[in-house]
Amino acid sequence: MANVLVVDDEVGIRELFSEILSDEGYTVTVAANSVEARRALHSCSPDVILLDIWMPDTDGMSLLKEWASQGPLPCPVIMMSGHANIDMAVEATKFGAYSFLEKPTSIKTLTEALRAALAAKQTMERTAAAVQRSADNAEKSKKEQSTSRSLSELIDFSLPLREARDQFERAYFSHLLEQENYSMTRVAAKAQLERTHLYRKLRQLGIEWSKDES
């Protein structure tokens, strides 16, 4: 089940929400202030955060802005307050808050808000995964097209198979010779050929190997 982080300076609220959500099957982590909230965010990796606005040290709105300044919020954040107004709710959504709850709230309202936030999180994760797959496929296609262009530059595909194959082998062995500093031993090992076969192949292709025949 999902992990919920409850951030509220009122011990009664923390205990009540912890009891309610635990009964609903959630794993609950509580924090009494911004210091504990920052620590819990990294230690428990919450799926949803219930964040109270009015706290004595750093208020919830400031904490929300702090997290938003570091990049996309790590999970849906539901702001809570017993003294909220429309302007405050609008400001919270500007900084990425998923929704806003007024305290006190009913169990039904609380659990429905959590289910909606979790559903939104799953949708975001699926979308992100789809975007990543699309980017990976685009990169793969780009590499394949680059490889295809490179081969087109090396090989005249209008030639008969034997002549086109000779072009490819000429490019292949020329590359290996340069890569291995013309060491016939290493080239033979890379090409998985006996040295006598390698010499014969190079002569057939008209390739010089004068630098190093060791």
C-alpha cells in the first residue's frame, strides 16, 4: 500500500490521521515540523504528502515552494489548513500542490483525496515512462539512421553482391589495421582469422600493411 507523509505541528492531528490512514491500509510517516518533513521526504519516499500550512517554524507554503524550487515535486502534495482562503489555495496550486483540504475533514473526504492523488501519480509515472520510451526509440532510430548513412558512404549498394561485399571488407580491414596500429597478430585475433588467411585476404582486397607485421 502507498506511503503517506503527514506533516502537521498538532500532535492530535498527526495521531488521528495516522490511526485513520493505518486502518485504511496506508503506511504512515509523521513529521511535526519542516526539519522532520525534509528528513522524512528522503528517508521514506512518500507517495503522497499531507502538508499543513500553519506551522511555527517554516510554514507549509514556504516548504512547498522550497521543494518546488528544487524541481518537480517528488509526489502529489495535498495542502491542509483550518484557516484557508481561495487566494491561498490558488497560490498553492501554482507551486504544484495537487489539492487543498480544510481541517477538520471527514474520513471520506480525506481518503477520496488520497485515492485521487495516487491515481494522478500513477498517470504521471506512466506518462513519464512513455516519454522516456519514445526518447529511447528516437535515439535508437537516430543511431540506426547514422549507421545506415555511414554504410552508404562506404558501400555502393547498386553493385552486385560480390563487389559490394569487397567494398565492405576493404573498409572493415582498413579500419582494423588502423585501430590496431597495423599489428597483424591483433588484427587476426579481432577478425578471428588465421594470419595466413588474413594475409591472403588483404592481398585480394589490395590493402597495404607495411607499418608493422608483428
